[in-house]
Amino acid sequence: MASGAAKAIEIEGLAKSFGDKEVLRSISLTVPAGESTVLIGPSATGKSVLLKCLLGLIPIDRGSMKYDGEELHGLDADGWNDFQARAGMLFQQNALFDSLRIWENVAFRLLNHEKVPRKEARQRALRRMAEVGLGEEMADLYPVELSGGMQKRVGVARAMIGDPELLILDDPTAGLDPILTNSILSLIERETAGKDTTVLVVTGDMKAARSRFDNVAMLFDGEIKWAGRREDVAHAGDPYLEQMINGRARGPIKMRLAARD
């Protein structure tokens, strides 16, 4: 895969099932090159599964996934390693390495892919940590010694270090207070602006979805129900999108409530 200018993601007819449960039925979505796209939808609709499929962590059943026009589906292990090395990733449960110190988690890309000397990698990790509100005194701690919110911030710092050309973030502000949420969203915008970075973010923050990203895509019932520019959301006329963005109880999206005894 060539590097250089911004690269688009093109997904067509992607499907994924687990046993008899069809999670993604026929996903078609373009993530424009050099822009930010937010993926929204109710809980447990497959948003995280879609990200993991795109990263090659879960094999798809059928369909096409292209990055910069090159097919990802069917890559061998070396091909996936090359692709993943160029992407910054934040997983929903953070996926930190328990055996590594915090700074080593943050600097993982630098140490293992870019072969940056440890002293330099540590300094760069400390700078990234500071940007997400983590002090130097936390650098030599282990993930188990941090709260869930702090672990989330470590995950964000790790995803963004090394200026990746593709940034994939699964709910980067979940569990964070409003001030830190705003700081991290601003950091993502600032650090990717003008750098030809293609960004795909999952979030449950509808205020952020409407104001902080270039494009919006709505996933429900295994399909992309609507996708378009942020400025077109207000007059999209799609009932699924309108219900989700406005948090309405009534609409085509039905909550599954457990029966009471």
C-alpha cells in the first residue's frame, strides 16, 4: 500500500454473522479521505463489530473493504500487519497491555513499528499523556492501577501517537466528564486538521455527532440507514436518524426491555 495523501475507506455489501445471529447484513459506507466520519446507532447494533472487521480483527463473511482503492478482504497476516501499523486504534474496552507501563502502552507504535529509541519514545509518550490530562507521575504505573476513565485517556493517547494516516476510535469520550470530553474532541480535531488523516469514530454523544465531525452515518438493524454531510442531518428526513440524533423514545427504533416478574 502506498503512503502519502489522504485515503478513503470504501465498504460495500459487508456482512458478518456469529452463529445464527446476523449482526451486519449489508453494510455499504464510504469514509471520505482526509475527513472525519462519525458512526452512530443504538447500543448492540454492531458498530464495534464493524470497526473490528475493518481492522482485520474479525473476518467478514462476504463483501468488500477497500482502503485507498486496495482490497483489504483476503489480506494475509503480513498485509494486515502493514495496514494496522498505519492506523491509530482505540477499542471500546481500551485493550491496554497489562504487562506494560502506561508510557509503554502509549508509545507502543513508536517502539514496535517505528523502532524509535526508548528514551525518545518515552518523551513523546509523556507529551501525548499531558494532552489527555495524564501527568508524568502516571508514566510508570500499570493499567490496573488506573481508573476506567484514565485508561480511556491512555487509549486515546496511544491511538494518536505517531500521526497515523487512519484514526479509528471506538467511543473515545465514554465515561469522561464534559470538560475532558470537550478537550479530547478538540484534540482529535486539532491533531488531524491539515494532516490528511482519515478519521472514523463511534460515539453515543449526539451533541458531538452533530457538531464535531464532517460526516455522519447511522447504523441500525445491520445496515447503514443514512449517511451524509453533517450540515444535512437537520433536514435529512430519515426517521431512524432523526430519532437517534434527538434521543426520542418514539420512532422506528424500538428498545428491547426485559420482562418484569
